[in-house]
Amino acid sequence: MLIEHSETILAVRDLTASVNGIPILNGLNLEVKAGEVHAIMGRNGSGKSTFSKVLAGHPDYEVTGGTLTYLGQDLLGMAPEQRAQAGLFLAFQYPLEIPGVSNLDFLRLACNSRRRYLGLSELDPLDFDDFIQAKLEIVEIDPAFLQRSVNEGFSGGEKKRNEILQMALLEPRLGVLDEIDSGLDIDALRIVAKGVNTLASPQNSTIVITHYQRLLDYILPDYVHVMEAGKITITGDRSLALELEERGYAWTEDAPEPLEIA
Ligand SMILES: Nc1ncnc2c1ncn2[C@@H]1O[C@H](COP(=O)(O)OP(=O)(O)O)[C@@H](O)[C@H]1O
Ligand SMILES: [Mg+2]
């Protein structure tokens, strides 16, 4: 495989994690190399969002075993803000609203924090205005959104586009996008996917978490993994997503029963 020599961005080994003492991740293994796009699919409740929260360092999610290595560093020893500065970007399923904080200020602070880490000069408000213009075009966001409070009153699609804008500004090494497609109409889905594809590079990698095959018509993954009961049970290429859809698995919010997919 042509990417065999690539740098390992993320290595997850036998990861177990609990929430409120309840085990949710049960021995998750995953390796992501530079330049790769991975899709994690799976029924609702299989632990996909829990995995993204653990990667972010959310305090409610306790890692009980295994290792998480990001760019050769022990991720578990890093505070959430250190992870972000080091280029780990998480777009959450339900982006946070921050009333009273202007989106523009928020994005500039986040961007400058990452730039400090990279040894780049910080951008003052005027420079940042220039810097952000080109990024706005990638996600087709109206500049008026910058003056509003972070995500406050944004529609579902606007929130997701704002997440991709943040990713475009931060230029992460690993972007983890949790259900970036949920609640999007087809036009917004195309814009979000275009943003993700524009930002993909041989140095960076992306994990897209979704339970719809639809997203993978626009973001073409190198690997597709199925998560079931807190671990990855099947890994394949893009055809796996199509096959699962054809075989009638209900990748929907209200799938009635757990499905056997092994
Ligand atoms: N904060 C929490 N408190 C209690 N249970 C949780 C919490 N977060 C997740 N869970 C449980 O963990 C399981 C996996 O959830 P989640 O990771 O959100 O799945 P997915 O994203 O695949 O739909 C579910 O049974 C869910 O109820
Ligand atoms: Mg989820």
C-alpha cells in the first residue's frame, strides 16, 4: 500500500473507557497514518461519540486501560487545550453555543493559541480579518456570522459549517468530525464535505464518524471501520459502507435492536 511509509498520526491500542463507572469502550484498536481518511460507522449507542470525547480529553470520560498515542506522544498525559494546540481538532456532534462571546474573537483566540504552539506570530484583529476571508469562502459562510455569538441561534447546518471554518483556521494534523453530516440538507452536506476535502493533505488525517453512508459519497475514506459495543469489529474499504447499506442495516437514530454485523 502506497501509504505504508507514512507517519503514524494516531495509534489506539486496547482502549477501554467508562462514563459514570459504566464501561463504554471495550478494547478499541485503530491506527491512522498521515494522509489517510478513516470513517467510523456504527449504530447509535455503539460508542462513537464516546471515542471522540476521550480523544478530546473530556473529564467525564475515564480511560481505564490501553494507550492513546498522538504524534508519538502519550495523549492521556496531555490536557485538552494542549491536545488542541498540538493540532488535534474535534468537531462535536452537538457544537457548543457560547452566548456573549463573539464568533470572531473566539476563532481568533483559538487560532492564535495554535499559532503560538507552532512558533508562528499571533495575528492581530486586522491581520486575522484578512486571514479568515479566504477560509470563509471554503465553507461559504457569510461574514455576518463572525459578529454573532459562537453558534448562538445558528441552524444545525450553520453550526457544522462553523466547525469546518474553525478547522480551516487551525490547520490540524488530525481532524475528528463526529456526525458532521447530521441535520444537514444536501447542499450543506456538499459544502461541509468540500471543506473537509479541501483541507485534506498528505500531512494530515481525518476521522469522520457517521452512521449514514451518504456522507461517504462526498468524503471518500481510505478505510471504513464498524464500531459495535465499544470496539471496532470490522475494517474494510469504501465498499464496506456500501455493502452494509445494501444489506439493510438501519443506520438510523431509531434502529430497534442491535444488529449482528460480524
Ligand atoms: N455522559 C454519559 N453518561 C452516561 N452514559 C453515557 C454518557 N455518554 C455516553 N453514554 C452511553 O454510552 C453509550 C455510547 O454512547 P455514544 O458514544 O454517544 O454512542 P454513539 O455516538 O455511537 O451513538 C450509550 O449507551 C450512551 O448512553
Ligand atoms: Mg454519537
